[in-house]
Amino acid sequence: MAGGAAPRGAELLAFARFRDSSPQPLAYGYGTRSLRDMREREFGRLAGTVYLDHAGATLFPQSQLTSFTNDLMENVYGNPHSQNISSKLTHDTVEHVRYRILEHFHTSTEDYSVIFTAGSTAALKLVAEAFPWVSPGPESNGSRFCYLTDSHTSVVGMRKVTTAMNVTSIPVRPEDVCVVETRGTAASDPDCQLPHLFCYPAQSNFSGTRYPLSWIGEVKAGRMCPVSVPGKWFVLLDAASYVSTSPLDLSVHQADFVPLSFYKIFGFPTGLGALLVNNRVAPLLRKTYFGGGTAAAYLAGEDFYIPRQSVAERFEDGTISFLDVIALKHGFDALERLTGGMENIKQHTFTLAQYTYTALCALRYPNGAPVVRIYSDSEFSSPEVQGPVINFNVLDHSGNIIGYSQVDKMASLYNIHVRTGCFCNTGACQRHLGISDEMVRKHLEAGHVCGDNVDLIDGHPTGSVRISFGYMSTLEDAQAFLRFIIALQLHQCDGQPLPQTTPGEVGAPSESEAQDAVPATVDRCSSSPREDAPTDSGVSNDLSTIVAAVGLRPPLPMATRTQQTPSEKAAGVLDGGLGPHVITNLYLYPIKSCAAFEVTKWPIGSQGLLYDRSWMVVNHNGVCLSQKQEPRLCLIQPFIDLQQKIMVIKAKGMEPIAVPLEENGERTQICQSKVCADRVNTYNCGEKISSWLSRFFGHPCQLLKQSSNFQRSAKKRVKDQSAGSTATLSLVNEAQYLLINRPSVLELQQQLNASDENGKEELFPMKELISRFRANIITSGTSPFEEETWDEISVGSLRFQVLGPCHRCQMICINQQTGQRNQNVFQKLSESRARKVNFGVYLMHTSLDFSSPAFLSVGSQVLPVLKENTEHHELPASTKHQDVIS
């Protein structure tokens, strides 16, 4: 991946040298079972992908799914609560799976019961609600609920249940437990049976730290207590993360409660977990609600209910997900057949983690500074203390943390899948990253919530990056990740360009597919009525007025596009020169994530440029596609013909196809879709265009259009907006318009071309670079990034509020003419913009007048108004007045 001579400290650690230097033997692979063959046969879908989020969800093998599907096709499984033959088959199969689960954990029905749940979280909730808590009273101080601060959110959330019962919750730091372990427990009443519960993870889902399983016996025996109170301690071992890659022997470590999720082990099925309950504890559990299948007898008219004897039957309310339970049998079979068992998985995954950890620690900048900061309580000395998880942040050569969001976006360009954030473990995140309670509150006030992309606040990280290995992970996965880190940091520090994605790599179309992909350009006549008055987006009844006003001509033939367009003439010498703020280019993107349609004059609707992002391509599940998943979207070229009321769609090797601009109200069936977390009403544009798109992409696709009578409200309020009204959006991400400034593009262009070590032809022509940012309005200006100092702009009598900068994702690395990726664009922008990767500003129009049509035109003057707190910034004399309205 990384070409050229590596700078000092950037050499990739050879695996053979690492293994030879290890003080203990290291296992890689599964003996006579070929790991390479397994990857090709069982996980062919991973070709070209480096999947390193197995702690989030591991992957299922092909044979597991095939075997399960064959099972369903060959057998009839009925509801296990019935008494017929098919139901009896289901009941017996489910019971067999219960035995198989207990066998997997080296125990049996004599000691443990299996309660199927919706997952580990549901199992934890069940314990919180059913544990025999004792509230404080005259005779005792009540029960205690103690949990390790390095616990999943779902464990910490149990305290809301205990609080409602007036039971005290006590968080315990890992270092404090270790102190307790060495000093033993304080004297207590051995006859006191007051129940307390201690919860801790066998493996931290944040760092992979493995806590001693010996704590179970120590706490239950009273030799070690999280807090010194009289009573009887029970132990809940959160095994969800641990058992995904390690064996757990419950015959030795007899925890009272063991919650787990099966997709962490097998990858499939999801939404199914279990609570393993020690049978000695089961009679103590209390239950209030009772559902179908849990009652031995009850009366509808009286408060009479007798539960079933079996603990599983008492707590499995309603019909369990019995087909998913049956799928577990095939998961166990596949895992044993492919790997030989969990002990082999434990050794294999640890070897990969230890190698990667060692290699990361060895990476240094030329000045000797480390490239990463790893968050761990171990030195990866053995799989007994460390799981196959590495948590870290990337540093620059000065030791400053690079936000996890930027690292994630760059990793995506290499098709490397990692996990970022705090991983539903705020306690560990605070401890390792040095985030105080007060900082958490301040981060929330600043707008940061769990799971978002706000990675740095005042230079301090809000989270980190996590990689994790699974049983099918390979040395090639680890080394691809390490080469990515080397390319990301050390090569750019040495002034070398990042390696490029080449044709034929994942997501890159072939050159033949990409040859004719250029933005469509339509010339417009200059004569029109008042050129700046707005138009309603529902224009199907008034298209003739718009057509006459714009002076529309049909789209230019492909052969004529070698001539200079009016927008190119308007740009003229502005590619690097000074001058007034003028619109040099106008683009709309009729189909979200598809090619641009360039115009010189275009009507304005209530949602932005008329028909901008009114359509979207969705997959077979109805999920909106973007270039991040399907780069070839940029090769789909839409042309809007207002006169004929159609959109013509073209692509290399495909016959052009036309789609009506508006729906037929009588025959249109409205469906609901989702765009950027918003619900939108859409309709299907028909089977013909669906077949056309499906042939082009090679998989089922459909074209949907936002319903013309549906109003998608903008989240950000526009100032001067009348009370009770909100701005409306098409299928855009955040705002009605996106504006970029040519001097800003020019500065980035100079930085990119200066990094061309060969000194050959210009790597990034101005027009090609502009197209990557997919803006609607391109302006000339006086200085780079001055647009970020604007509060609003005026174009004629139209006013636009500047909402803020556009935070860029990895889509800017995709060449919009070829669909091929160039990682340098994102990396260089990240370096030059203090890691924020902002480029361009969002606009929303204000004070619209719908009395007559309105247009934006190339060549129109743009008059900016500065923000009140903006420092002195040179602007043309005509724009320095604060109330600029022409």
C-alpha cells in the first residue's frame, strides 16, 4: 500500500522476526485447516475489505448460513407452545441447543439454566428487575449494587432499577478492586444473608483488558468484597465481549449470572442472547409480569397465578425466537469445524493482537515521537490478561491527538473498517482519556452526544479508535492496517504522497466505464423577467412560465461539450485572480450522489435550486445509496429538460432513459424512506428505470423521488423567519445550498500539486477539484476561506443566511469524472485545516417572495455581510457596508 522508501521509524515489523523474538510459542491459524482457504471459501465477501470490528460484531461463515437455510427448507418447525408434531420438533431442537450452549461453557443443566433473551442487554435488565434486592429499613442498611466503572452502558444502566427500589449503587474503579484484593475484606457478620450484587466484565469492551475470573470465587467466598458491608455477595460476570474469542469454563468459575449475545460469537443470528443462571440462585429470583408460556395456571378474574417450575419457562415471556435459536446449532457446528474450538481462536486472535500492538508501539516519527497512544492496562503479555482488542488514538509529530472521526474517514478510503467513539463504556473512556465528570457535562453542552462525530473539543479527545480481531482475521488484515497507519502519518510527515487506489481495487470503476463522465452543461439565454424572484418548488403547473423565462434549449450533445461554456467564460481569469465576488458556476444534482448538471441560469424553488437532489437511488432494502458505498453513482448523468418536463439519464454503455419530472397524482403510491435520519415521503419512479439502474450497477436498485407535497423541515432555523414557519429541504444532507469559493479551491490545489514528488503534469485541474466538493454555487473571491467569515450573502434582492461550514467526509476523495479514489485530497485538507476537514459553507435563503419567478445566474454579483465577531478581513469597497442589499 505504501510506496517508496519508508522514513525512519516507518518500517513494518516482519511477522517472522516478531514470532522468533517471542518468549513463548505463538499460534497462528488452525493447524492443518488452511486459514487462506477458509477466508476464500467462507468469507469471500471480505475480498478487498479489512474488517477490524469483531468486538462490535463478528462475521458469519457461508457454510453456517447454508446449513441453517437447508435445515429450514427440509423441516417444519412450529410454535413450541403447541402440541403437534412440528411443534414437538421445535421444542426438542430448542432443548438440544440449550444443552449445546451449556456444553460450550463446560457445564450442564445440573448447575445452570439457559434463559433466552433478546441479547446481553435484555439479560442484564432481567437480572436488575428479578434480583432479590432488599430496601433499607429499621433492621438493615439494605442491599448494595456494585459495578466496575469499566463496564458497558447496559451494566451501568441497571442502577436506574435499583435506585427505584432505594438500593444504593456503588461504582468501583478497577484499581480499587485490586487494592481490595490484596488487603482482603473487613470483618463482617458471617450469618448475615443480606443479598448484594457485584458486576464486572470478563473483558473490557473498551480496551480488551481481561479481569481475573478468580474474582468470582473470591467475592462469593467473602475473601474479597467490593465494599465492606455485611451480607452475601452474588456475582454477575458480563461475558459478552470475552466469549467471542475465548473459552469460558463455568465448572471452575461459577458466576451466578452470565449474560451474553450470540452474534458476538457467531455473527448470526443477531437479536438473540441468553442469561445463564446458576441453579442455586434461580429460586431467589423474583418476577412480577407474566407472559404467554410462563404460567402453570392463572385466573383471568382473580389475582391467581402459578408460574411454571423451570426457571427458563418462568422468564421466557411469550414465544421465543425459536428459528434463531435453531440457527445457533449451526453456528456451533461451523465454529468447531472451521477452527477446532475456542482455545484455538483465543491463541490465534491474541497472536494477531500482540503483533499489531508491538508494531504500533515501534512506530515513531523522524523526531522520535510516537505515532499512536494506546490505551491499555496490559502490555499484551498473554491472552489471560488481554483480549484481541487495541484501543488507541493517532498522534501528529508534535504529540497532538488527531480526532477519531478523521482517522475513521481515512480508514474508509482504504476499505478498513474500525470502530470509533467511547464504545458504550463511558467509565473506561473517562479513565483512559482523562475526561473528568465536569468535562463530560461541558461536552454535552457543546453539542457532543454518544455516537456522534465530535471527536475533539478544545483539543481534547472525546473518544478513540478501536480495532479488534476475530477468528477469521488474518496477518494480511493486521499488516494492511499497519501500512495504513504508516501511510497516514509517517509518509505525509516526510512529504510523500499517500498511496492511491488503483483501477480494479474495491469500489473503483474500470477506465472504460469512466471515460465519458463529465458534468452535463446547458447554456441559458440571459433574457428573463426579474432574475432574482423566487419560485415555488411545486412547479408542475407553471413549467411553461419557467421555460419561457429561462429561454431553455435542449441539453447540449456530448460532441459539442469541447467548446467553452458561458460559466467557464465567467470564470475566465478568476482561477487565481482577484476581483469582485461573482457566481462563476452553478450546479444542481437532480439525483442524490449522481453527476452534476451544470447550468448558467436556473430557477429557485422553496427547497433550493429547482429539482436539486429531488431523486435518490436506493438498494433492494430501500436504503439510500451514496458514493461512499457505490462510487459509480457519479457516472450516472442526469439532464433536466423543463420544456418537456422530463429528466434524461445517461451512462456509459447504456441507452438514455427519460423520467417524468412530476408524479401522476392519481396512480402514484407514496412510500416512506429515510434520508439523514429524516423520514421523507417518496414514490417509486417505475420498473423501467429500476431495471436500467440494476443493469448498470449489477445489483437491484430503484429510483425514488421526494413527493412534491411533502415538506421536510430543516433542523436549523433561519433568522428573520416568520413565527411558526420553517425552511424546507429536498433530499440534501443539511441545507438548501452549498457554496464554495475559488480562492479556497486554488489554495488546496496548490498544496496538492506541490506534493507531486514527480513534478509532472498538474494532478488536480481546477474544474475537476471543484467537482469533488459537489457545491451548488461557485464564487470568485479575494482570499481563501473568507466565506467562513460571512454571516449572510445577497444576490440581487435574494438573501441567503450562512449556516456554517460543511464538514467533509471521504466522498471528496472520489474523482467525479472517473469514480476512482485519491486519498490525498482528504488528507491534505485535513492537514491544512487543523484536522477539521471543513470546506465550503451551507446556505439557506431567507425572506422569499413567491409572487413571481426567481433565478440564480452565472455572472451575478455576490455581496457578503461579515459576522459581527469576525476580525478585519479585506473585501471590495462595495461589500464593506453591513446592510448590503442591491
